[in-house]
Amino acid sequence: MKDEFDFEGYTCPVPIKPNDTVVLGHGSGGRLSHDLINRLFLPELGKAAPRALDDSAIVNINGQRLALTTDSHVVSPLFFPGGDIGRLAICGTVNDLAMVGAKPIALTCGFVIEEGLSFEILQRVVQSMRDSAAEAGVYIAAGDTKVVQKGGADKLFINTAGIGFVESTINISGANARVDDVIIISGTLGDHGIAVMSAREGLNFETDLKSDVAPLNHLIAAMIQAGEIHVLRDPTRGGLATTLNEIAIQSNLTVELQETALPVKPQVHAACEMLGFDPLYVANEGKLVAFVKAEDAEKILSVMHQTRYGEEAVIIGKVVQTKNPHVRLRTAIGGTRLIDMLPGEMLPRIC
């Protein structure tokens, strides 16, 4: 097997102008984020092979397939219902590895600490990272600390990297969706984004709403054993809508969703209505979307229902062939509407 990580030439579609600046929307995970990557990073650093544009890149070293990923975490506030920046950092990195079918092995972490942060807060974060790594079954192999002057950061930023093994028989990528694939979501949409925003803005809901942040590698391992999986992705920044658009473009196919099948908690739905958000675009941190072989869908779904983080899994749509790749929604009243990428920044500093 040849090395799966390769570089090729890339032509920038829109030249960089002298007055172009970075805005919060460039961190949304949506269309502006893709614009930043396509206009600046890919032309300067080289265009990676399509697989390297998944949540993790796969490299082949002496016959061993390794998944590599890196992530940075700038969530505000540091602690929110159901999680904190430490758990988010570990789970997000583990999940990025698992989304290409890798078995996560080890992580590194780097801390950018603002002068004046209390030891008590930092200890709580580190303990949360320890517990989350233990739950995922990975270890933290290396780390680094940097301290910046007061005002040089917002309390604490964490950067992580991860490595995992990928079996030779596994071929999971955003480019691998096939016509008639069944699309499964592992649970309710928008829990993380609304929980973080409610903590940040001091919003109160009638019922407790917690972030869904969780490591999904054990769930994915069970799914792989149950049937044929073509695509896995965790719909974080930009939500499910943006993630599905990315997959549709990578695979050059159309995703068709059923509105009545989309699982959303009542309190998330109420918060989105109040604030003018669409749950399809709100971030998740403990959910996955899977494109699976139609004949294996029910078997995979049954296995998911037997796991801690897949109990609420449901089928939400399918893959169809059309001339132009896109995402469309079959509405509850029988109509159809297009679902585009998140255009800019809806909820900043969400992960």
C-alpha cells in the first residue's frame, strides 16, 4: 500500500488582498473557515490528499497505517453544564481519530495559560483531562506549558494532538459515501452548543441541559464490528448541516434528510426558536453521523442502541445520485428545502 498522505500543487481560487483580515466567522467551521483554508493554508502548505482533509490524516509508515490529528480548544466559559475545556480537549481529539476508524492510542497536550489563572481552576481542568483519557482508554504521552501576560489570552487555551492505529481493512472517509447509503445520527442535535451558550450568557431553561461532550471511540469500534461503514464524522463547529455539506462535496453525491426523523431535545428546540438558531447548525461534541451500507443499517443501529453514547441513535436520511452535490431536507409538510453550509459565525468560542 502506498503512502496515503501526499501533496500536490494547488492554485488559489481567490487571491489574498492587502485589506483582508481574519474575523470570528473564520473560526465557525462553516463557509468562511473553508474560505480561509482554501485561500491561505492550502496554497502555502500544499494541498493534502482528500483523506487528509478528513478529521484525521492517515499516513503509512513501514506498512503500519497511523492516524494523526491536532486540535485547539478555546471554549468560553472554561466550565459549562456537562463538561469543561479539559474534557472537551481529550474527547475532541479522540473522536477525530476515531472518525477515520482508528484506535486512539496516545495524545499530547499544550497549555497556553494567562497570568493570574488560579491553580485550583487549572487543577480541575487537568483532573478532568485525566478522567476523560481514562474513559477513552488513551494516555497523555507528552505536554507543554506556556504562560502569557495578563490580557495575552482568555484564561486558558489547550492544544492537543493524537495518534492511533488503523487496521488495513478499514476504509472510512468523507469521500466514500455511496448511493443508497443510510445516514445515522447517534443522538440529539445541538446539546453542546446551547449548553455552552446558556452558561456564557446566563440563560436559564426550565429543564437541565448538558453538553454531550464524550469520547466515541468505543461506540465506533462496536459499529465497525457490526457492519460496513463508509463515512464517519462528528458534527462539531457548523453543526450537522455543515458536516453533511462537506461529505456531499467530498463524495460528489447528494444527502437527503427527513425533517421528522431529526432528533432535537425540546429545550434545544425552544432555545433555538427564542434565539433564531437552527439546530442543524448548532455544535455537537459527543455525536457522530455515519453513512453505512443500507443492508447493514439496522444491525449497526441495534449495536449502537446497546452502548452508552448510542442509545438514542436514529436513521435520518439517505444518499442519492444527482447532477450537483448538495444537502436537501424533506420537510414535515412534504416539501423540500436546500441545506447549505453555515455561512459565518453563529456561536463563537464553542470548542
